[in-house]
Amino acid sequence: MSKHLRHRAIALAFLVLPAAAVLAQQMPPAPGTQERPQGSGISREISFPKIAEGKWTGPRLADGQPDISGHWSNTIANHNNFTDPQGGIINDPSPRAQRPGGPREERAPSRISDPADGQLPFQSWAAEKVREFQANFNNPIKPEYVEPLARCAPGGVPKSFYWHGYEIRQYPGHVLFMFNNGYRLILLGGRPHLPERLKLWNGDSRGYWEGNTLIVSARNLNGKALFGRSGEFFSENATVDERFTFANDGKRYNYVAVITDPTVFTRPFTVTIPARRYTEADTPNGWHYEASPANYDGKALLHERHERICHENNGGFGSPAVISIPGQKTN
Amino acid sequence: MSAHPIRSGPTSSKPARHAGFYLALLLSLFAVAGQAASGNIPRLNGKPDFSGIWQTTSAAEFDLEPHIGREDAPPGPGVIEGGYIPYLPKALEQKRKNFAERQSKDPRVKGYTLGVPRMIYAPYPLQILQRARDITVIPQYGYSIRTIHTNGTRHPVEDNDFWLGDSRGHWEGDTLVVDVTDFYDETWLDRAGNFHGTGLHVVEHWKFLDANTIEYKATLEDPDVYSRPWTLSVILHRHREKNFQLIEDYRYTLPYDQYYPPKKP
């Protein structure tokens, strides 16, 4: 099997493997975290530590940036469900659906950390649109009910941080996030954003470091990516102010973003997404750490990340459907 | 044209005593001037630093071979040493078929990853970000990022079909030499239907002509498609406009992007 198909097969395998086998391939929990006793796929922690903003005492790059380059992934769940991350796909009719049992507090908290109820402060028309999406997601009779990632659209902000694992590379004046599908290049320094009318899937990002925290303003977002299979969204008028706060041991960071969009919401709200680092000490896996051993003379294991293609190989991450669009090959 | 390094100074500890040294130094300086402005190029860890945003002004993307103007291409003198691609007879038939169907069959039309070497001479900006261990090439067109590993690693042991191939680079003096294998056969080389197979093997030579100009050469071999290796060459110019940056171009999303996000009734 060729590599591009193999990658997809790995991802699919994780959907059908018994839950215990999946968990066996995942890492033991970090201190201060709790794991779900069972789950499937990407689900893991049910709680995670806060990371205080403050001084950076870890290693630095030659240009002074905290050195956080490497492989990272979220610790909770994928984009199945935004506010109940381990709650499974809403209204999922699949026999292998992850059906959450037990009380809500036994699953990871909502990614909404403010308001305190964990719910998005939608205006009524927007809440109705989300309900409509959720009602139709599992049988998408209109194109707008297909989650865009199922068509290999870029993950956008913030969804890219809770899909698959990703790599961060750093350079003087730049922090590069390499997702499986698209990238974000954070330009450090005071340069102006692109003209406001330009709207992009992954937006336009400016940032700077303050101690252990990378502070980023994401603008020029087109709002098309949605937040996941639960259909939440913001409009092309949204602004996202992000803080990536890294633990000084370099093992974790928390993403905390304030999203403001008077077109869709009644007030700004805060999204929190925990992430952990993956290294050669971890076993590669199809969700968080799609790495392979490098072919070289060194004795130590060295991982590298191969090409990621979604669109060209029609490997849509399509639960439940990728519908045919004229001029567009699909699977 | 040699791309080999030039020793920048004498190795003897007492060279100044010898008149011959001055002659050698003089000749050496001429040689430097004739090859590249190696004293003035940006460097990272002693190696040329290609970091920046680059773009060709050539018409290579429209047709690598010499061609007159046509509806979908400006004229161009071609960028191939010797003029034309040495296709095997069957491959030449395929190329002609591709040309006839180019408006619909070119993977570019769907917004697909352009592949290597096409991503380098496509008429769009590309950004290079460089570390000691690797060189990252981000083309504005599409979303696929290319990594050129420069950490002494080799191609993967297993065979792979990568749209961008697998790139392993090393330095020969001030020239970056990149060996690229493990290709997929669904990328084209230009808009005129020039193509390759999965057996493609590319060897690239990147070097500064001056601090704002890169000479890029790619030698392509594919025994299933070409009768012999052949070489193309383009020049890449640095974007120096104030605040110039890449703007994402994920145009493969255009068939469906009107469906998102939901609109207020």
C-alpha cells in the first residue's frame, strides 16, 4: 500500500479498534490530570492542569524565543463535539458511536471556559442554525450540513488545535504551526494585519512572546471552518485573541483564546484547549503523533513527520458523508 | 558551471612571505566574483541562508519548453538545457494528450499540490524558512508544506508515494544539493502537460547569485518517461516589498466555500 493510503488506513483503524487497544497505545497521564477509564480514538484526559503565565525558564532559541518547537496534540478529544468534547457526535446513528454514559462531570469539560456554564453565547438566530446543523449532520441533505473538514477544508481557528497532532517550527520572527491540513504562520513583531476585507480559512496572525506565553491576534478569518461536527461557528467579523501558555518543563501548553463576534454572539467568550508535547519517547499513532523513524546513522531514535495530504487523495475525514460536488472529486 | 566551494583564504600559517600567495589570493578573488557574491549573501551557521519570500519571473509554469504565445500562456524561450524534454516515444504521446486536455486535466486546476519541482517555478510567492536541521518551503499556492531535511538523514527505507516527494539535502560549499525521490505520478510539471511518473528522481541545486537572487536548477530522471536525464533552470527573486507576506490560497475549497458559515436570515 502506498504511504498516502496507509496514513488514511491508520486513521480509520483507530476508529474501529477496540477501545482498550487504543488506550494501550496512549501515554500515561501527566501529573495533575485524570484519564477517562474508557473511550475511543482521541479521547483521553477528563481534566488537565492550569498553567500560570509567568517567566520562561526553559531553553531558548538563538533569537531569544522560548524553544517550544516539536510535535504537539490536544489531550481531550477531536472535533466531534465542541462543548462536550468526549460526548460523541450529536445524534450519531452509527452502531459504533461513542455513546457517553454517566454524568456530565465524568467527561472532559466544555472547551468554553467562559461563560461558566460552558455554553456558547449565541444570538438566537445563530443558535437555531447550530441546531439545524446538528439535526441534519448525520444525513446531510444540503451541502451546508457537511462539516468542512470532511471535504479536507483547512481546520481554521480554533479547530486545528483539536483535530490531529501538529508540528511547531520556530524561526527568527516566525512561529509556524504545521497542521495536517494547512498551516498558520505567526508573524512576530508589530507589522499590520492584512487589509480587513481579505478573509481566509486560517486567518492572518500576528504575535509576540511575553515570558512563557505566545500572544497572538488572529484576524481576517472567513468563519467557514466551523468548530467541529457539532456545527458551532463564528462569522467573518470574528476576532480571536489567543494566548499559548507553555509549562516550563516544556511538556504541555494550554491554549486560551477570547473570541469576539457581535454578528453571532451576545458577548465575547473564552476557549481553552489543553495540549501536550510528543517526542521520540512516545509511540507514533494516527491521531496525535504521525511520525516515523528517520533513516540515518545515528543510534538514538529520531522521528520525522512525512507529507500530509488530505484533499488530493480524497481522504476526507468524513463522518458521516462526503457529498459529491460538481468539479470536485470525492471518495 | 561549477558549484563547488572556493577556499576563502590560505591554509599555510606563513603565507605572506611568499609572493605567490598574493597571486593566488588575487586569482581566488576573481574566482569568487565570477561565481557568486559569496561574501555578501545571508548566512545561517555558516551556510547560505535562503530564508525569505521568493518568486520566479520566468514563464516556466506555462510551458517548460520553448513556445510562442497562446491563449493560456505568454511566450517563453523555455528553461530546459538543450531546449526540449527527451521523452520516450510513448511518453511523448501522453504529453501531447495532456496538452490537448490541459484545461481540465492539469491538477493545478483543482487547486492540488503542485509537486516538485513545479512548486518552485509556479508564478506565485514561496516562503523559505531555514534551520540547521531542515529547510521548510511554503508555497502560497495550496496548503502543502515541503521539508528539505539537511540533518544527514536519508530517504525512507520503504517506498512512498508523496505528492512533494521526499527531499534530503546537503551542502556542497555554498550550493544546496537536494535529492528528491518517492514521487506520486499525479502531479504535472507545467500547464502544458509535461509530466513524470512515480520513478521520478530530481536533483536540485540551489545557490545564491547575489543576496536577492537564487539560481535554481533541477535535473530530472525517470527511465519510464525520459530517454535521459534533463535539466531545467530558473532564477528566483527575493520579494522586497514592504511588509510582503504570503496570503493563503486554498482555492481547492472554492466549489463549496459559499455554503459556510451560516448566514443570518
